[in-house]
Amino acid sequence: MALPVLHHAWKSSASRRVRLCLAEKGVRFESVLVDLTRGEHHTPEYLKKNPLGVIPLLVLEDGRALFESGTICEYLDETIPDPPLRPEGAYDRATMRNWIRHVDGLIGNLIIFNWKHSIAKVASQWSDAELAEKLRSIPSKERQEAWLRAARKPYTEDEQAEARRKLVALLDRMEEMLGSGGGWLIGGRYSIADIAVVPFVKRIEEEIAPDEVSQAKHPRVHDWWQRLQARPAFKVARIESFYD
């Protein structure tokens, strides 16, 4: 029997979300690693499957493709209802979707810290001609700018400080949400809302602002993070150190 095929990268934030959702559902899949520094997600073959040229990409057993991590996670929960990963009730589900949009809007701030350890090191060595060729293959102007910054215009200390401030504000908002009871972000139970923010909290704790994910600064987030990491799916999904 054919398995779904996940095109992903171990350190990709969106890939980590989908792997965690797949692990929670107990779904076996074929793993296809995509080398971002070589632009494998910008090849004509890949763009036929995902015209946005991003990862992850989930190719279903029947050959149809899905992209955007939030969309993939909701599809998995609709088609594999046990265990449920969305809140009960229309209002809480709508709140979950708004939360995911809010978190997605902060991804540029995470890229500032993530790409300097991987893509920037490679891109800075490209010649101007090589860089121009790479940029031509990227379908999104926003992503073209991000790659140009990684290759030629490293983010300043002020820009990094502002990105850090916005990511710490995400923890502030989580702290408030977790105060509503139940120990999870929405509806009192673990859901895609919690999965959506896992890659952010992992990197904040690891490098960006480690002292903020603490009992002293954000006690509810600290408790939430300990319980989330203890879930068996967390290990299966390989949400590991960004430096490994």
C-alpha cells in the first residue's frame, strides 16, 4: 500500500509542524528531504507540485498534493479524526484559525535567526551571477527579498532586537491564553493551535531569548512547554536542536 510522501527539511519550522501532526495521528509516511540551500524547492519539478515553492509538501496516496502547514494539519484532522486535534465547537475552531494566522505572520522574525545558521552561510559565497540565477527561480517576491538579505545584507543588531521583541510578545500572548484554564491554548485541550507555535518556542528557548521560556518570566508557557515535550509524538517528529 502506498504511503503519503512528505517533502520537508528537519529544521524547517513549517515541516516541524506537519511532522508533529503526523506523529500525533500515528501516520507513516515516505520522507523526502529537500535541500533548501541548493534550491531544490524551486526546481520546475517541485513547482509543478507546489507553485509557491516552499516546504513542506504532502503528496497523498492518490497523487494529489497539499501545501501550507496549517492546511495540511487540518486536512489530517478531518480525514483521521482520532485523536482529535481541533477544538470542539465552531467558535473555538475559528479562534484556532485566527491564532494560526497570527503565528504565521511572525515567521519573518524567526527567519532572521534561523537562516543565519544555514542558508546565509551558503548564499554569502555565491557570486552575483549565481545569486541572480537563484533569485530568478524563486516565485515569491517576498522570498526573493529574504534570500537577497541572507546572501548580501545580513540583518543588523537593531533588526534582530526588534524581531526578538516580537517573538517574546508571542510568549506574552500565549501566557494570557493559557490562563483561561485547561493547560492548552484553545478549548482546554491539545490542538493544532499548540502545534502551530512549537517551532517558535523551540527556537526562542534554544537561542533567541532562552530566559523568557522560564518559570520566572512565563510560568504558564514554561509548564505548557514541559508537557508538550513529554508527548511521545514530540520525539517521533524529531523536533531537535537547530544545531544538530
